[in-house]
Amino acid sequence: MSAFRGTSNHTLDTKGRLIIPARFRSVIKAGREENVMVSKFDGALNVFTMEEWDIFEKNLLEKRSPNMPKIRRFLIGSAQVCPLDKQGRIQLPKELRAYAGIEPEGEVTLVGLVRRFEIWQASKLEDEQESINELMQTEEVREEIMDIGL
């Protein structure tokens, strides 16, 4: 199975374009088209292959709860298709960059999460990593990790 794994640091160009690392491009190109769907969540941008977006969107549409209409509006309403260009870049739409605090020529970090990857404004991810490190020290999380075999 092709998967997004690992972390890499990049800089957007002056037009807000991001070079996608070769190992991530190979996952995208293994799909039905060389586009990705970009949405927002948790202060970052989430990038899906079109196949994974279809699965995610179907799950969103099937889920029933009082909060789901607003969740769908937030996630689906902000989603935008971004094609890979010949240089392996995607143009990050201005609205999505604003949500994530990403400026043209700004530093970003890509974080692979198997079925999708996140694009973080670099200093925001550093703050997030500090809270994750604290969480990883709690007994509850340590037990959860041991339960999955680490």
C-alpha cells in the first residue's frame, strides 16, 4: 500500500506554491489523477489523494449527529482541488493559507499520516509538538501505545 510517511520541511515560493516531496508525489501519482484535495482542520491543512478524499467525504456524509452539518460545512466547504504541476508543486489557495497562518515564502512542515498528510506553518507545529510530547508522558497514552505493540 502506498502511504504518506515521514516529515519534511519546505518553503513556499512567492506565489504560494509548495513543492511536494518525491515520496509523497509517488503516492499521489499512484492514484486515479494527479490532483489532491486540501481542507483545513486543527490549525493545519490536510491533503488527501482524490481516492482517500472520496472515502473521507462519504464517511462525513453518512455520519449523523447534531454537530455534523457544521462539521461538514467546515471540512467540505473549505476543501479545494489542487493539481500537481509539472514541477511537482501545488498552489495553496489564499483562503487555506490564511487559515493555517502560512505566508508566501513561509516555512512549512509536511507530516505524513499514511492516508493523508498535513501542512503546518513551521512554528505552529513546533508548539503542537511540545503539547504532544507532554501528552506522550501521561500514563494513559503510554498504556495506549503499549496496547498497540510498541
